[in-house]
Amino acid sequence: MKCVNCKNKDCYKGKDCFNLKEKIKEIYEKDEKLKEMMKVATSIEGEFYCKKNRLEEIIEFCRRMNYKKIGIAFCIGLSHEAKILSQILENAGFEVYSICCKVCGISKDEFNLKKIIEEREEAMCNPVGQAYILNEKKTDLNIICGLCIGHDIIFTRYSKAPVTTFIVKDRVLGHNPAIALYCEYIKKRINQE
């Protein structure tokens, strides 16, 4: 299975290369919430294709899903961006809860975790704590705002609410990791490693 190597992408026209169509359709049919989310996601894609940005699409999705409580799990390094995001969502009429990655202030020393600077006290990032607190608030949707690789995966695993990503953490590429796919210098360096 290497769909990236397929030249025709005949699945776009209805071809079922894996003979799973009926089984997958059954999953959508049995889960009403999933079916509703798919209907809303697809309607937004169809109505606003190349017209709305990611933030506008998130707001539209939340409105159409009748979400009221939105959680933001953010990296301490993106506090400014998380605050702006929170204000925009509040202005759009949502009840917003934001939780910093350093919540609970657990020392990296307690789990023998690697520090950025060994000589100083450093609190670990706490994606389980972020998810736990947002779960307690019974958020309808949680938004990741710049969590580190791995921490975003853990947060998603422990969040009871659906999760979407607004900002991906990439300190080197200004939080735009797709640049690594377009810049020949970066691709060359990665391929040499």
C-alpha cells in the first residue's frame, strides 16, 4: 500500500482498491456523531473551498456542530498566539478554556527527563494534564496550538473531545513545517541525515 505512488488516484472517481467500501460505509452508518461530523466537514469543504482560512473553517465547523465549549491546549512558547486565538473564539461566541503545557509544574527531574539547560529547574510539558483538565471542563472540541511533537500525540490520545490542530510546533521553520517539503536546501539536508 503506497497510495503516494499512484499516478491516477482513481479513488477520486470511486475506485475501491482495497475492497473495503462496504465495511467502511458501515462504520459511518452506525455512528451518528461521526456521520454528522463528516457531513459538516464535507459541507465546509464544498462551500468554502479556497475561500476561508483554517481559523474561519474551525469557527464554521464549531458553529455547525453546535459546539459551545472550546479548549485550547497551547505551548508556553506560543502564549501570545493562544491568547489571540482565544479572544477570536470568544468574540465568535464560544466559551473558551485554555491550558498551558506546563500545567501542574511537574519537574523534569521527577521523571528523569532531558532538560534544555541541565543546570536549571525545568517543568516538563504535561499533555496528559492538559487533556485531563479540558476533559473536566467537558469541552466539545480541543484545539492544539503549538504543542511539541509527541506531546501533541499524547494530548490527542487522552482528550475525550475531538481534537484539531491550528498551529504545529516547528521552532526552526516558524511553525510552518510544510516548508521542509518545498525548500530544496532543507530536503537535501534531511536526506543526507
